[in-house]
Amino acid sequence: MEPGDLVYTLAGPHGNTIAHFAWTPKQPGAEIVHSVVPFIAVALAGFALLAALVPGTPCPHCHRPMHPSMALDLDHADDRSGYRGLAHASCNRRAGANKRNAARANTTLAPVKSRKW
Ligand SMILES: [Zn+2]
């Protein structure tokens, strides 16, 4: 780490260090803050949710328990206005695929009705 690097240490609820954010300023201070803070805010929200996750909290998609050791995603609100919380990574991605598939469903053939002979 070089002198002049900025470091932000994220501490967990028990005072343990969860993450360090470090970057080397290449711009005057105010601009750095404006360009870096949104990324840190999203990262912090994710870390904070993960740190606050009670093991066994049900996934909003499949309602099976979530654990911090699992692959978890930050779940987007449907209208992209923000984040709803954590979900299984697989469930969150499947939900996104389902939305895309639903948009395409109009082009699929209607099921053929069985004929009475
Ligand atoms: Zn799930």
C-alpha cells in the first residue's frame, strides 16, 4: 500500500473486521468521494445484509433457509428502484430468467387440445 492511499475498514457487529477498502487517489478529494462512494455504498449494503443475516432466514423465492456460507445475491426490486434483500444466488438468477422467459412466452405455440375420436 502506498502512502496517500485511502483505507476504509468495515467492522462487523462484533468488532471483527469484515473488509478493507483501499484506493489510491488520482483525483482531487471531492471527486474521489463522488466517484467511489456509490460503489462502496452498494458493497457496504451487501456486506451489512450478509453480516446481519440470521442463519436460516427463508429465501424470498424458494422459502428454503439461507446461510451466510451459501452463494447469496442481493435481490433487485422488480422495478429496479433498489434492493429487496438477500436471496439464494441460484434463485435470484432463475427469477430473472423466468421474467425474460415470460416476456417471450407470447411467441410460443398454444398447447394442442386432445381430440375426441
Ligand atoms: Zn432460494
